[in-house]
Amino acid sequence: MATIVKKQLGQTEDQLIAQFRKKVLNDDILGELKKREFYIKPSRARYEKMKRVKKGKR
């Protein structure tokens, strides 16, 4: 998934960078990157999911 930001007429480079940062944060690209950084075995993923569900019920 590519993040594309086009420069508008009269827009400075600083504004363009700020627009890019805002778009990256809204798309949660960094969170997805951290989640996919390491492989998680399916059994471990099920265990973590079960743990989150139990924690939420309390």
C-alpha cells in the first residue's frame, strides 16, 4: 500500500511533509509495520487473542 501525497499549488515542503506524516498516522502504517516485524506462529496468535479476550471480560 503506497502513501501518495501530491504537492498543491503554493504549498511549502514543510507543509507537504506534515501532510505526509498525518496521512501515515491516520493509515496506521507504523502500527502495521511493528505488528509484521516478526513472524508469530498461529498457536501463539490464538493464545494472545484468548488472553486479550479474558482481560477484557474482567
